[in-house]
Amino acid sequence: MTSISVYGYDTAMLVAHDSSSKEEACGTSELEESHKLRNGCTRCLFLELPYELRAQIYSYVLPSTSNITNRGLVWDRGAPIWATNRQIHSECIGPLYGNGTFLVEVGYDYIHFVHQYRLPASNLIAKRIHIFPEKISASYQTLMRRFQITVKEVDSYTGMIIYNCSNTEALYMKLRQQMQKLCDFLRELPEVRNLEILYDQEYRKVNKERLMELPSKPFWGLSNVVALSIVIRDGKSYHKIL
């Protein structure tokens, strides 16, 4: 428990305190009492605080997401307080997955969770790519509430080089299949509080009707979405169209 101090309370809070002697507290000898403390016979005074106070503490120490210019959505890695015990884990895991925004990238043949996070004690950003949603535990998947979806459409030239396919409609339909798979996952969630679709115009200009058609077919049929927005990225410029 050497890292417990980063959670905002003192290590002494994990040890049972009483005005009576240790022997009277557990009815054992001092040696047996010491052995019990080493083996988890303690009470956590942090859990005796009202839940409202614990929730406020969680909001300060849990990882959170923020948008950084030119870097996009980044996780600030907080203190792993959820690993302390089962009750704290159960109280932390909902806000951790429910309040953070998950960056998901959809391409011709993939759906990825893009995990960008700050490295400790530096301004450097690290990135990990995970298959989505398989790499996230099923029990945690149902807690997710906020998503930023980046749609990556390829042109015929790039499709021919990478996927050996230059047919624009075939590329489009394959992308639509991936988007539909993602929507099937989102539809099973109890609620999606915020869904932002970022359409990346990396390869070519696409008219507004095309942009509206692409996200509207799979995503607009989601009845559990509270807030939906569509954003176009043209180079370094962002244009919100919905």
C-alpha cells in the first residue's frame, strides 16, 4: 500500500483505531493482532465517509478525457484507486467508463479503440490501438456512455494499393458494414449520452449530401442516443454540420 497516499488520504486511515488496546479490540495477543493486520484484518475509514464525499474524491483522482489541440482526445491517467478493494472498485468503475469519452476509429476493415494518454511527469502522448469492442471486458462495455467516432473513408487509389479494391461503391459498402457493426454494439447499451461522429476528409472532397448520408443510415436509427453531432474535418479545420 505504498502508493495509497496519492489517493488523497493517509495510510493510517487503513488501520483500525480504538481508544482501547489492540488486545481488547480483537480479543487476541499483540502478536496475533499484528499478524491479522498484515493479513487484511483492517477497516477502511474512507468507506465510512458519506458516498457523496467519496464520489467527489473519485472525480478528482480517476482518469478523465480532454481534447488537446492537434492531438485529439487524450486520457489523463489518474490514480488506480479502483484497485484498492471490491467496494471501491464497484463505485469507481461506473464513473470511469461512463464519464470518459472513448475515441473509436472506423475504417474499411476495422473498428479500433484509440487509447491516447499522457505519460507521467511529461507532456508526451502515447497511443495504443485496440480492437473494439472485444478488447474491453463485457461487464465494462455496458457502462460506456460517451463516444467520438472517427470515420475513415478511402478513395479508389488508396483502396487499390492497400485493399486491392478500386471500386468506390465496394469500398463504401465495406465501410458501411463496419459502421453497422459498431451501431449494433451501441444499440445494446442502456444509454449513449453523447455521440460525436467525426468525418475525416483526408483523401477527397465530399459534398454535404454524401456526408449526411454516410452517418445517417447506421447512426440515426439509434433510439438510445441523447446527443448526436456530426463534424467534418478538412485538413486542420473542423466544421460542425449537425
